[in-house]
Amino acid sequence: MHSSIMEARIQVLLESNWDNNSHQLGYGC
């Protein structure tokens, strides 16, 4: 039960990091 919450938080962190990296690299995904 808590594992799904952890996965969701990790996914959000990865998405936020990817957004920051994409903006820095110039990728407009």
C-alpha cells in the first residue's frame, strides 16, 4: 500500500527533474 505511494512520489520527482533537464537542454517535450 505504501509502496504505491512511494512509486507515485518517485515518479513525480523524476518528472520534475526531467522537466528541469529538458528546459536546460532545450528540449520542449
